[in-house]
Amino acid sequence: MKPYFLLALPCLAACQHGPQSRVASAPPVCIRSYDIVRTDIPDDSTILFVMRDRTVYKNSLPFVCGGLRLDTRGFTYEPTNPATDEICSNLVTIRTNTTGSVCELGAFARLPGKGRL
């Protein structure tokens, strides 16, 4: 019994302290919906938003959105904040127009360069 007690003591001490500080999360990336020229859907978990200035934002959906890529009627969304007409990372759901599937948008990442698509 003694060896087990000695091995458990360091673990017990480490478990009591926990993390020293919490990492602050970054604010969500938001894009203005009126600046979107078009969207491209390479697969059921990625949407590329092509902006008026040719900047491209990639949105990686947290889960596969079945049928998104093949939906010929696209998808619908409502801005995160209707007053500013912005779509923000991780705060918007989309609905495919043909099947009615509801999927959550993930994080936006700006792709390097312009005019890629």
C-alpha cells in the first residue's frame, strides 16, 4: 500500500493547482454580407466566400453539412447582427434551400492573396 500512496501524492498535488491562467479567446471574424460577390462550395464542410475586393474567406464548418455541395438552389442565412449585416464565425446557421438541412458555420479564415477564385 505504501508505494501506491507515494505515487498518488504528486498527482494529487498537481491536480489541486489547475491551470494558472485562462487564455482569452479571440473575437469572431465577421464579414459583411453585402460585400459577398459569390460563394463556392468545394465540399460539404467548406464554403469559400468571395468578396467584392476579391478577398476570399474560407469557412470550415464544424460538422459535415450533408448535401451542401450538391444543392443546386444554394443556402440561406441571416446575418449575426442585422443592423451591421455581418456574418460572424461560429455564430450563424445556414439552411440548404433544397433539402432544408440546417448546418452551423464554423471559423472564418482569410486566404492569402486576392483574386484566387
